Amino acid sequence: MKLGIVGLPNVGKSTLFNAITSAGAESANYPFCTIEPNVGVVEVPDKRLDFLTKMSNSGKTVPAVIEFFDIAGLVKGASKGEGLGNKFLSHIREVEAVVHVVRCFEDENVIHVESSVDPKRDIEIIELELVLADLEVMTKRLERLTKLVKNDKSLQTELELVQKLVSALENEKQARFLDYTDEELKLLKTFNLITAKPVLYVANVDEDYIANPGANKYVDEVKNHAAQDNSEVIIICGKIEEEISTLEDDEKIEFLHEMGLEESGLDKLIRVSYHLLGLISFFTTGPMESKAWTIVKGTKAPQAAGKIHTDIERGFIRAEVTSYNDVVECGTMNAAKEKGLMRLEGKEYVMEDGDIVLFRFNV
Ligand code: GDP
């Protein structure tokens, strides 16, 4: 899963991103991170995977990961080339969801590019830049399609969709708020519009507010804005996240406890992102390794197998599935099997969160 972090300068993006990279996965396993300084990879915390590793005495544990892209350089006028301009917007086209960091902390020592802390205004500035970036892409496409459609009537649906998008974007309406037919949705996905992606707001508050964010008026503004578009808000304190990310696991638990928190902001961000994108995990486990795999809810067994290897999808025969909860209850995979809790599932089986699977396939 890929997420893009956006927000005005000095709102705490790099602070959060630093927390991500230092909490991050072993970079040797993810070589592209060292090449791309603006990509950070974090492992998705999952206690179930720890249990399976112990149970199978696995040599290796391979958690699911999330890639975060730090999209720096967005300021008022970015789409017209201000700041670092459009170049950075190309990265964001690749992500599955947008994490919009909003400054909700006051600090005289940290300059605000718009001179005051004002979450609603800040959000609107960024949203407008993203709308303008999409508008530029769609306007170009409209010009091209208008010419092409004369000789190729099959492009008519696409042309109409692009016209609809251009007129919405011109009215500063984001692509994610329009209604689409199934056919339009398929086309829309290929356009990679930024404003079509789901958004998650991160309210970056002062240390003093972290245990009592309700007392922060700026957070309310973010929540009100998010409520209008049914998006979720996560409250974090970038500075504290940076500290937490350097701690060992047991120190981390103690630190969070002292702060009156149950989980770190980063863990919360990961959890909510999964929910936002409708993702679930299935597991494979054995002496070699225990591994978590990420799929979209509703994925059928052969396509889930395809995540492991396309050959397994192609040659799919059946899946041997045991639910994680059954395995925990019985203690081992074999015990669960003896109790008849291992199911043989075919091509139409819809995977469930926590399925432990062994795929059988023809080579
Ligand atoms: P970016 O431009 O959005 O990447 O912002 P940075 O992460 O560089 O943060 C700008 C400044 O704000 C830095 O000096 C940070 O230390 C500070 N900062 C970030 N998060 C917090 C926070 O939660 N509380 C306070 N007081 N300062 C913060």
C-alpha cells in the first residue's frame, strides 16, 4: 500500500516522515528507499503474525508494509509553478490514498507560511492546488480526446467523463465527490487523479494537547471539514512521534502509557489507513517464514494466491484455509486440522481477514 503525505510547509510533514523512517522497516529489505529519499516504509504491526512465528518456529517474520511518500513543496500557487511546483505532484499520482497533515499547533518559533494557524484555510489552499493539478491533466486529455473521437466513436464515454470532470474541477469540486457509473469508475482509475483518492486528515497538535485533543479548537476545525466529506481525522503530535520512533518496543509501551495513550499516532495512522482502503490480511506460515499479505476486502482465493506468485494464481487448484482464531484456540495448525477446522476452498472463495492459507496449485 502506498500513501502520500501532503500539507503546507511547516505543518510537521517531515517530522512525521522522520518518525516513519526511523520506526521504519530495515531499509536493506526495501532498496528503493535508499534511492528515493522521499519514500519511507513501515511495517504494519500485527500481533497475529508474532503468534504464528512462534507457533511455526519460523526462521523469518515478514510483516505487511506501507510505503509513505513525502510530497514536499506544495504551497499556494504550486500548480502554477510556485515553490517546487508540479514536479512533486507526479509522485502523488502513484499513491492509493492521501494523508493530509494540518497544523494545529502554535509555536512562535515555527513560521507559518500563511502567517497564522488556521486549519480550514490551510486545508482549502492544498485542496485547491490539487484540484488545479487535476484540472490541468484533464484539460489536456479533453483536447486530445476531442480530436481523436472524430475517428473513433468508442472514445465517446471517456470524452463525456472527462468533460464532466473538467467542469467539476473548474468549480473547485474534487473528483472523489462526483457520482460515477461502473464503466466510468473503471476509466477514472486509469486517470490517476489526485482528488479522486481517499483522504485521511492528520491534525498535528502540541505536546500539551495530545492527551486531551478535545481542548484544541483547531482540531475541531479539521474535524468539521472532514465531516463534510466523510473522511477520518487522526490526532498526532509530530514531535512525540519522532521521540517514540527511536524507542525499543517495551520502552515505547511505557512511554505511551505515561502519556495516557494506547497506541502511537503512527500505529493509529496505519490501522486507519487499512480501514480506509478496505484492506485485510491473510497469512502463510511455516518453518521458513510467517508472512502477512495485504489484499482488498472481497478478493477471491486465486487472486489472493496471485499476490504470492502469478504461477499460483494460474495453476490454482484449491486453498486450505484455517481461521486465525481457530488456530489460537487449538494451539497449533495440526490440532485445528484434527478438529476439522481446516477448510478446503475453491476458486470462488472470498478471503477473510486472518485466514491462514496453504494454496495447492498445478505447476
Ligand atoms: P514540514 O515543512 O511540513 O515538513 O514541517 P516540519 O516537519 O519540518 O516541521 C516544521 C517545524 O515545526 C519543525 O521545527 C518541527 O520541529 C516543528 N513541529 C513539528 N511538529 C510539531 C509539534 O507537534 N509541536 C510543535 N511545537 N512543533 C512541531
